[in-house]
Amino acid sequence: MTMRDPNPPDLDSLFVDPPCDAQVETHISRIYLAGAFAYKLKLAVTLPYLDFSSLAQRHAAALREVVLNQRTAPELYLGLRAVLRAEDSRLYLAPIEASAQPGSIAQAVEWLVQMRRFDVDATLDRQLALGRLTPELIDAVAEAVAEFHAGAAPVAKDALAGIEAVAAMNRQSFAALPAASELSASAVAALLDETDAAIAAAAPLLAQRQAGGFVRRCHGDLHLRNICLLAGRPVLFDCLEFDDALAEIDTAYDIAFLLMDLLARDRIDLANRALNRYLESSQDYAALALLPLYLSLRAAIRCHVAALKPAEAAAARHYLALARRCLRPGSRRLIAIGGRSGTGKTTLARALAPLCDAPCGAVVLRSDVIRKQLCGVAPTERLPSESYTRAASARVYAEMLARAQAVLAAGSPVLLDAVFGQANERQAAAQLAQQQAAPFRGLWLEGETEMLAARVTARQGDASDATAAVVRRQDFAAPGEDWRHCNAALPQAALVADAAVWCGLN
């Protein structure tokens, strides 16, 4: 049950110069947009999961919002402003510094979080709607999330108990839906039973995540609308501040909200890109085994929230179907893509990955990126020639296969993107698939030397260090008929279609 303060103070008089030109209200806050700033008011509401009924509680929540969001968005969250009443009963805002003084705290009649205002189209949900959410931008978002997670301190919390609490909340929320809800009762019951089974199976993994320090004070509400672009850089904001229990979570459960939001918008291509860049940055491949459960829990929450609104009945059904689909077992497989530099291995791998049977598609492991990681340099930093000796390359392939084994063991499909110029490298990939009882397919891209040389010369900001001279020196014995030989000069759509058929992806 929601309860509101029947006599809230009239804050409109605070915004005269500059005036408030718009207001945005959610179920727990109201935002006044005035000039270059936004001022957020915590509404005096009581909900099953929060209590803002007293001024002291709203002050604590507002202060916590500033502190927590300054971790990722210090340029947005400027501070807390006390609303004071003058002798003539006029309301005014105390400066940020004065608001922290005991006198202001004692005399405040309300509290506002002051934020720097940004363009309404800057949030990623709007960027997606406008067709501006590019793969490159998704890469930057995933890197920002991985960096944030890496810097978040682990917390002592039972990961299994936390996920069981989320599942219990979902069960209670579905049970409390009005009779007019258009959700299929049998489908909801099936989802809840499937979720319980998935949690029981995941119990050992959840314990390992906790022991490994992956339960941290995360964002907690990491969907597209809570990420914005500032000066072309993605910034995470509006984190969940009112309940630590909902934000002290597995880092994989945090990124799952972003991935689920993309899947719900039918953009598995972007979800796959985000997942792969996040994994490249975090190297947290163990998270893959829990990702289907985490995605499903996120979708289930969105489902019962949407089901409360008759106008969102179709969205509720969509989320319910997504929640169940994420829990269905995917198809493990290993696909190796080889060929000389410039043949388009990475482009093909990225096109095939979303087609693989897993909630977010396949994991792509690229030898060029792994080589840079093993050398401790950024992906685009050039390496000296000694990093490309036979021994150095053997180390790269060994690490790539070790990661592929972890991905397959987690139940996910994987694509290997490497030259695979030596027969033993190709044999090792096939043997790994056999050991993991996963289907194997090899794709060998071929192209005319000068075309490949021109391609690598035109590259910018890529992890590959290959040059035209390297292409001209490459002389590999092509694999036999057990690998599909593909013409790298084909139009991309035709190349992807041919490769997908060979790999059984359509």
C-alpha cells in the first residue's frame, strides 16, 4: 500500500530566477528542471520496500543518493540543498555548503538533491530510439560498467539468500496482482517453478561468487534510462540508494539489467556486444553460468511492475515470455574462425555471435585482444615483434582455449577469432570441443593478398597489429575440407548467411 504526505510544502516558489520549466514525477520522487540544474525531491511516501514518510528519512536517503552517485557521476551530482523558511514564511534554498551545517539540518523543511541538467535525449533509451546507440557506444558503456565493478568493494553478504529474496519478492508481487491482470496464470506459475529450480541448481555457484568477492555495492538499477551521455562519454547515474539489500549484489546481476533491457527491446545484437566487451574487460567468464537466471529475474521484476498498469499489458506479457526464455538451456558449441589478417574474422564472429542459441548469444574470444591482455597493455597499443614469436603465440592460443573451456563449462557457446595458421592450433580447438561434448565447426576465410593488405592498412583503433607487410609474409597451409572455406570478398550478408548454414545457426 502506498501512503503519501497529505500536506507537502509547495516548492514551486523556490524556482523564480531561473523559473522551473518542467517537472518529472515518479512514484518516489519529483524533479524540478530549472535553468542549468535539476532538483530532486524525495516524495513523502511509504511503500512495501521503502519508507520516506519522515523528513529525517528523506534527508538520509537524499544524502545517500548524492554520496553513492558521486562514485560514477560526480559531474552530475552537485550536492544537497536544504529548503529553509524565512521569517516572512518565504521558502528559500540554502547553499550546498551551508546545507551541511547543523543549523540548516535542524531548520530544514525539505531537502533537494541538486544535479546538473542534461539533454533529455542523452539517456541511452532515447539514444536507442533515435538510432544512435551504436556498437562502439555499447562498447564504451560495457567498459564503464566493468571499470565501476572493478573499483567497488566486496561486501559480506550471502549471495544465495539475496537471490532467494528477489525470487520471493517476485512470487509475492505476482500473487498480489489484481484479478484483471492479463498475464497467464499458468505461465506465471511455470516461471516461478522454473526460477526455484534454477536457484537450487545455482546454489554452489552463488556460494563461489560470494567467496570470490563478486558481491559488491553495485548500481542496482542499471537499465538504459539510467545511463546518459556527457561530452560523448557514458555516465552511470541514479543508482539504487534506498535499500542496500537490493544493491549489494553480484556484479553479474548488476550488468544483467542492462543486458535484459536490450533483449526486451529486441536488440540481441547490442546485448551480445555489451556482454562480450564486459567479459573482455572484466574477464569474469564464470558469471556466464548464472547469467540466464539473473536475466530472468530482471525480466520478471519488469513483468509484474508492468502488469499493474492496464496500458502496459502487452509489455507485461513480453517480459514474462522473455523471463521464461532466458531460463531455457542454450546450445553449447565451439566455432573457430581462421584465416590471414584482413579476411574479416572479427567482423564475421561478431555477426554470428548473436545468432547462437543462448540468451545473449555466443562469447567471442579474440586472440589479438588476449595477446594485449597477456602483455598488460591496452587493446589498441602496438606490441613489439618479440610479442609475436612462436612461443608467445603458443601462450596466446593456450589462454584462448582455457577461456573457451570455461565458457563451454558454463553452458555457453563460444566463437574463437584467430589466424589458426598451424594445424596443431586447429586440432587443439577441435579436441577441446570434443572433450566438452560440444559441436565443432571451423570457418576458414580466404582472400586475395592485395585486398587483405588494403584492408589492414585502412584499420584504425583496432587490437590487431597486422600491417600490409605482415599480410604479404603470411603463408599458411589451409585446413582440409573439415573446415568451411569462405570467400572473404563476398558481400557481408552472403558471407554470414553461408557461415550460419555451415554452423547450423539457422
